[in-house]
Amino acid sequence: MIKVLELDLAEDIGPLCAFLRARGVALRVVESEGRQQLWVADPELSQAVLDAYARYRQDPGLRNHLAEYQARQVPQRAAPGILQQARQFPMVLGLLVSLLLAGLYTGFGHALGVRAFVMVDFFDFTPDQLTGGLWPELIQTLRAGEWWRLISPAWLHWGLIHFLFNALGLWIFGRSLEIVLRPAGLFSLVIASALISNLAQFAVSGPSFGGFSGVVYALIGAHLVGRRLRPDLPLWMPSALIGFALFGLLVGLSGLTELGGVNFANAAHLGGFLSGLVIMFLAIIGRVGLFKTS
């Protein structure tokens, strides 16, 4: 997408946007640093949108006409259907489907399919062997050709609630990153952060872990860097929600949750968050080929 306008929040361009969308112009209005920005998906339409805005601003009669047009359209507008969502965010929806299929295959942590997703098939180990990284067993597993195990624990969830929380995190934080990084860039970020967060957790606690939360924290880290270094990007995630997620990360690292009998994959969370920070930073400065907004 390409930014074509940056205006005061008080300026109402809703009627103009409604008219342009009805004519097939894919656009998005986001708030950033106390300003509203109009982004257009097709760069070739940017000048036409600018011309339309200039006329809209100069002609009170046109503004009134489009306001009436918008009022007539509001009752007819429906929530975006699944096909529209799939066209707009194909990678996010594809990842959600893959997480669901993995959950069904593994019985959300209660079926034998779990053994295909953990980094090392530890079900024949004694409890003493599950502490630590078990690096020789991992190396032997990789030599046997089971390379997918470096990534697959991110798709393993221990219960339906665990799955739903991570799926919601992907939906909330993944969509705007798919616009900024494009589907291939988001997929690369997901795979890289899954690898890093899995290895971090394996080094700390061994193979008895799973969950997509390390990737979700990578998406949060990418948002944080993007909003700080490139406030012009269409990253619409509120800072308060990012702050709340980081507070949860700090609480987990503090060990307070373990006192209440709740164990989080804190190493995966931290590893994922740091990987998101670094990957997005490299993308912004152009050192990796993910970053493209137009």
C-alpha cells in the first residue's frame, strides 16, 4: 500500500472513502501520531485519489452529496465475508487453518499425533531426562531427516483455550503485518521466529513444550519496532495493547505465575519477541528482503 494523504483527525473524509470503496478503490484509513492517514493499495490510483480529495475539499455541494450517499449505503453494508477476508489476509487465514488442523490432529495435546510435533519424541523418556535441552537426541532426530521438528512445536497446543488465545493473537497482530510485509514476508517472519523461540525453550526446559505464543510475541516485537522507527506504516495496533502484552511477558519472566502453579514458555516468549524486534529492524533498514509497502 502507498500513503497518499495525511490529515488532521478532525477532518471528515468518511463520505469520500465510502464513495471510493464503492467504485472499487482498495484503501485504508489509519491513525498515527495524532493524524489520520489514507493508504491506497494500487499506487496507480494515488493521483486519482488525490484529485478526488481536492475536489471533495473545495466543493461543499459535493461533500453534501457524498454524505447523503454514505448515509444511504450504511444500512446496506455488511461485515466482510470469509472470501473477502481470505483475499485481504490470505497468509493469516492460512496460518489459522494450519493451526486448527494441527490441533485436530493432535487432539489439542491429548492424541498420539503430539509425538509428530514435539522437537524430540520424549514419550519414552523418564521425567529426569526431560530437564534440559537433550541436544544429542535432537541432533540424532535431525540426522534422521525430521527437520520439521524445529518448527512444528509452534503448531502444538495443550488444550482448546491455549489454541484460541494464540489464534486470537495471530489474528490481532498478524493482519497489519501482512499488509506491510506482504504474505511472503509475514510467512518468513513466522517461520524464523518459530525456529528461534522453539530452540530457546528447548534449551531451557527440554522438548515438553508447544504453542504459537513465541511467534505471537515476535509479531508484537515487529509492531513495536515498526511503530517506533516507521510511524508512517499502516500498523494500526494500539500502543496500549502492545504494552499489555509486554506486561504479560515481564510477569512471566518474573516467575510470579509459577508461584500460582501456572507455567509459561517464557524462553519461547522472550526468544520470539527478540527475534521480531531484530527481523523487523533489519527489514526496515533494508538488510532483509521482506519490507515493501508499495
